[in-house]
Amino acid sequence: MACAEPADGTAADFAQALADELGADGWLEADFHRSIWYSTLVHFAGPIDDPQRLVTWITERRETLIAQATFDTAQLIRYAFNGHHTELVTLASVVL
């Protein structure tokens, strides 16, 4: 999982703008405030042989700075199975 910590208030402003646009449909996260943003990068397709070794490896690297990034586009996506594998389907995209 990649975890990002906002460097300023832009991410919070973006989340508030989404909440405003969603109105009543945003009820699930209405009172939720993020301190991090994250994305899952790896999914395991089977059992993990040594789960404790994986947990230890992750713990040792939890605070590793990999990169700094600025994003200029937001996308609303959904996942769709095409008969062979899962694909991302962009429903909307906006330049920030």
C-alpha cells in the first residue's frame, strides 16, 4: 500500500469539494477527515508462506520516503471485469 501525507491543505480542500458535490450521497464519509491518502499496489493471489516475515518487512519500511508528487488530474473510476481480468473504467476526469 502506498500512503501519502498531504504537504498542505489542498487534499483537504479537494475532499471538501467532493463532499459538497456529493451532498446527501456523500453520507458515508460526511464526518470523516483524512490524515493520509492511500492506494493498494499489490494484491496476493494465494496464501502467504510466511505472513510474519511480510509484516516485519513492512514494519521496517513503514516510514520510507519513496517520492514526492503533485497530481493535476482527478478521476472517478470503477472496476469492471471484462471476462478475463479486472479493468479500471474512467467515469469522469477533471484537471485540477
